[in-house]
Amino acid sequence: MKKIKFMDVSFRDGFQSCYGARVKTDDFLPVLEAAVNAGTDNFEIGGGARFQSLYFYCQEDAFDMMDRAREVVGPDINLQTLARGANVVGLVSQSRDIIDLHARMFKKHGITTIRNFDALMDVRNIAYSGQCIHNAGLKHQVVIALMGLPPGLKETYCHTPQFYLDKLKAILDAGIPYDSVAFKDASGTTTPAVVYESIKGARKMLPEGTVIEFHTHDTAGMGVACNFAAIEAGADIIDLAMAPVSGGTAEVDILTMWHRLRGTDYTLDIDHEKIIEVEAMFIDHMDKYYMPPEAKEVNPVIPFSPMPGGALTANTQMMRDNNSLHLFPEVIRNMRDVVAKGGYGSSVTPVSQFYFQQAFANTVQGPWKKITESYGKMVLGYFGKTPAAPDPEIVKLASEQLGLEPTTEDVHDINDRNPELGIEYNKKMLEKDGLPLSEENIFISATCGAKGIAFLKGDGPLGIRYKADVEAEAAKKVMPKAPANAPAAPAPKSSSGNYTVTVDGHAYNVTVAEGSGAVQSIAPVTPAPVASGSAASSGDGTPVESAMPGTVIAIEVEVGDMVNEGDDVLVIEAMKMESPVKAPKSGKVISIEVSSGDAIASGDVLMYIG
């Protein structure tokens, strides 16, 4: 009987998929120690969204988390992190010196292996980062990024077994040093048949003894079947998780997969009774955190519009925070067109966020009225070469709206010329705020930007969603009933009138009767038409509006400043991305209607320019 190894991804991808990566270190380290004592020796512990999220939301240092995890597990356990090629652990691609710094810092802080992928499968984007990982003395796990194409599309090559094997051959031909190969499906949309043929072909292509690992999510309900297909095709390791962060948008549970293998020629090398105990402990330790219901759901429409488990809950959390969750089904439907016209890059961070942002823009502003900056740069080639050529009309729109020409240049060369990237630039950012110039701080500044600096200054807000807080928020929306024997509250001078009430992001006109306070009528608010170019209530200037819901994280101008059309005037965090808002015209900033930290809705006026 063949023993199949597994990597427990609970403490990285599980957290990302179920809690938006917002979990405190103190709450999971005892469970990590218990899992080691139960016999697990292979963990995904950081990287991906579990780097930025610690600074953005948890107000913790990711390097400290890695050090503490290594102390808990001892010297011999494999601790693995996830890297996004030229993006390393951020959402924007970096210059070569920061990519090299990433590998050296992660080695310094106790990491054994880095799984390295590029969503576009542009081999150039993983060649340099892979060499840096190898040079730092880490194990390099190179990735083939999988995704199932929505049915009904005409594409016959991208995301087929032959496509994946051709990409693997390109990696081998490029001479990239690697220690193992992973087939990673972040959206859980690849069919078992494609998984089987791809890994079977890779097993024939790779040198004997090469370790092949398989990763998928159960978002579409195919996780168990795909894991078994990978095993039968020759995979050595599969990625699994523990309850409460298993199933649904996360990975298949360790116990579920162990049960599936009973009576076959394969088994997981576990003591299932010990795993049951650890899972019970894990459930107890995570009970304080709010888990959105969609995190544990199998969603049958995901194969039609591939959305990664690790991004789905992060996006729905932000939409819930900004009263736009009711738009989610339509955004998912619009993703199919966005994927097809964008060149079929794998739906995994950051490309999944490019897709989602553009699908959201198409939902709220009309199809292709506005090309979002990141999606536009992707189709123009500024993140690398897409698997297929993007739609020419979309490329033209992106070029016109962003003022950029298409390019085939290596991303690293583009970024090395950028004066706002690199070690020296981030040293200046630290010096500006009087912060120590450690290599760790330089890397935090480079990958986390203004939020990283805020953390280092001690100014960052806590953004964890605890269950008690969510329940308290819900309770505030419900008017408590007065006891039957309670004295009547004094009536206001006038309880009559018309009011606008917002419920779950929808506005309603409510008419209240004189004296009694009884509701006479409720009707949806019909937005008043706004003349093109007219200002809102101020009556002066051109409004600068938000194209999507999010949180204001930086205001780049002050009242009285002169700006040019296209200048960045404000930065919004939306859908896991920092998105600059640009001036729609040249002129003077008349007023600023928001503050840093404000939650905003789509269409909100942010400032006026005269």
C-alpha cells in the first residue's frame, strides 16, 4: 500500500480562504504544536495573503510569526510559504533587489520551502525569483498554475493538459533550479480528467524521483475527486486542511481524504484518532473568529466563473463591509467574459483580483465602460505575457484609458527602471518617518506600502472580524422591543415625515404617520438623474467619484492643490487591491469629502475639482 504524504495548509491557505487571512498568531500556535505532536511534519505557514494581512489587519509582524512558528515546530519540520513570482508576497510586481531580499529574509526567519508561481504562467516571472530562492538556500517548489475554463468558450489550448505540459517543458528548458513541482488549482475548477492527464504526463517528463505535489480547493465540490485523480496519476503529496478551515472554499479535510482512501491501494500516514483531537482543539481556538457562510459552501457556479477560494471570502467580506454584497452573483457571472477577453491567465492572486475588479466595474458601470488599472495593465503586458492574446478591442480601450502602449518587455526590466520601487526608494520612505532601516522594514515597506509604514509607526487599525463584533453589529440593526409594563417614552415633537433607510445596501423611502409613528409606506429610492459633468450638493466643481466600494487608505492632495487630468488624487483599498483614483480633469481641488479610513460605496463623491 502506497503512503501518500500531505501538507497541512490550515495555517495559511485555510486562514485565507475562511477568515480573509485575519487570524492572530497566539490563537493558532498551540494548535500547530498539537499537530506536530500528532505526527504532521509538513505545513504551509505564510506567504500569499498571510503576509500582508498581518500588517494590514492583525497589526502583527509576519517575520515574528515565522520565527515563533519555527520555535514551536523545531528544526526538522518543513515550513513552507507561498510566493507570487515577480510579485513575491504583494499584489504588485517588484524590482529584482526586492525579489532577492524576499528569499533572503524568509530563509533568515525559519522557512524551509517556497512555493513559487506566476498566474500568467510567464516563465520569465518565475525564473529570477526561483534562482533567488535557490541561492538563499531554500527549497524551490516551482508551480504549474491550473484553472478550469468556463464551458462554452472557444479556447481549445489554454488550460488543457498539453498546455500545462508545454509550460513545464519551458520551465525545464529555462534551467530554473527546483526541488519539487506543484500543480496548483486555486479555484478548484480543473476537472479530475485534466488533473490526471497533466500529472501523468509530468511524471513521464520529469526525472525519476522528482516530487510532485497537488493543490486544489473544494469550492466547486470536486476536491476529493481531483485529489484522488492526482494520486492515481503519480502525485506524491496532496494539500489538505483541518476543520474548521477545511471544505468549501478551503482544501479537503485530512480526515475526509483519509476516509476516501480506505479500501484502495493508497493511504495517508496518519493516526486518525490524534487528528480528530487536534481538529477539535482547532475548532475551539478559532471559535472567536467570524466565518462568513460562503466560506464553507460548495458553489456549483464557480466552474462557470472561476473564483479562487482564497479570494472569494476576502472579496465577499469587503463587499459585505461596503454594503454591496447583493452584487456578488452578477459580478461572478461577469467574470466569464473578463477571463476570456483578458487572455486566460489562471484565476489566482493577483490575476483573480484583476478579474474580480474588472467584473465589478462591468457590473456597476456597464460592460467595458471603465478599464480598471490592474486589469488594463495586465492585458497591455505590464505583468507579463498572458497565456493567449487578449481581445484586441479590450487592449485598445486599456491603452486609451490608461495612456500606455502594449509591451512585451520583461517585467523585471520595467520595474528596475521605476524610481518608486526597490531598496533605495523604500529606505527613503523609512527615513522620512524616522523608522529603522532594517532589511525586514525595507521589505515591509516595499510589499505593504503605506499600510506597512503605518504598522511600523504603530498607527495601523485592527481589522479582524470577531464573531462577537459581527453579532453586535447585527444586534444594532434590530430595534429592541420595550417591556410590556415599561413607561412610554416621551414622544418626539414630530414623529411624522419622510425618511431614507438603508438596508443591506439598498435605500428605501419610508413615510411615517403623524403622532402614531406608524409606517405608512415603503418604496425603493429611485436615484435622481445627474447631469453629465455637474457637481453634487456643493454646486461647484466636478465630482470625483468612486468606481467601486472600498476603504480610503491615502489622500494624495490637499484643498487648494492644482492637479492635472489623470493625476492620482486618492487611493482606495478594494477587493484586496490598492486602487488609485485619478483626477477626471485638470483644475484646483475645491473640497475633499472623505477622510483616510472611511468606508465608501460605489458612486460616492470623494472630492470636487474646479
